[in-house]
Amino acid sequence: MDTTDFDAVYSDLLRVAESIRDTANYPVPARDDVDWTLSHIALSDSLLAEAARDIHHGRDAVVNNRGAMNETAITELIASTTHQQRVAMVSDHARELRDALDAIPDRAAERPVLLRLFDRAGDALPEQHTAWQDLITLRITTHIPGHTARIRTYAATDDTRRDA
């Protein structure tokens, strides 16, 4: 699969996340949002990389994001890492996902994947099938840019603090 757009979107995300030195001095809602978002992305990219390897090897792929939405898992990840470690984890997991996507032949990108998705409250959404490439397109056109835009609002706040 072509990962040119993937690389651009993740480069933007990482540049914005790296511009935040540390979330410790942020107001609690801002800190929680940045920490949660980076943890969620890191966890979900690992799940997607696993599904990409299944697609590559011709196995049925299932994307179950319960682990990437699980409040306990995210809380434990936040408690055991610094902001910079979470940014590095996002980078590492994005690289893992990109490498898995690179290995998928274009003809296999049309394969269906079963989505078992959960919302932030932990509630299950209706199961559905979608083409693998459509899922990845949604990730790089909507999901990651949306997270990046939200983190960018806090990075702007951090820039203001540096100038003060």
C-alpha cells in the first residue's frame, strides 16, 4: 500500500506532539486530553499493525479497539510514562504500522476487515465490515488529523507559556 499520505499525517502529529515539552503544568482537562489522545493513538496503531499483518498473510482481519479505548489500560500507560515517552511510543507504533502497510500488496488492500469498535465510554458500537484501504484512508484523512488539531490547540498554549 502507498503510505505517502500516512507519513505526512503522522509527521504533522509528531511535530505538534513534540512541540509540547511536558503536560505536567497544564490545566487538568488539557493535560488529560493530550495524555489520553497520545496513549490512545499508540495503542490503536499496534492493533492496526496486527490487523495489517493478517491482511498481508491472507488471514481474516479483525480490528477490535477495546484495548485502545480501555480507560484502565490508558490510565496505566499514562501513569507509567512521561509525555516524551508517549510521543516516542506513538512514533514507534506508527512506524510499525507503516511498515506493515508497506508490505500489503495493492490488490490485498481491498480485503474486508471486521470492525469491533468501542467508544470512549467503553460501549460497543455495531459490528461492521469495511475494506482495509477504506479504514486506513479514514485514519489518515479524519482520525489522526482530528487528534492533531486538538493537540495543536494545546501546543499553541505551550508556545505562549514559553514566550512568557
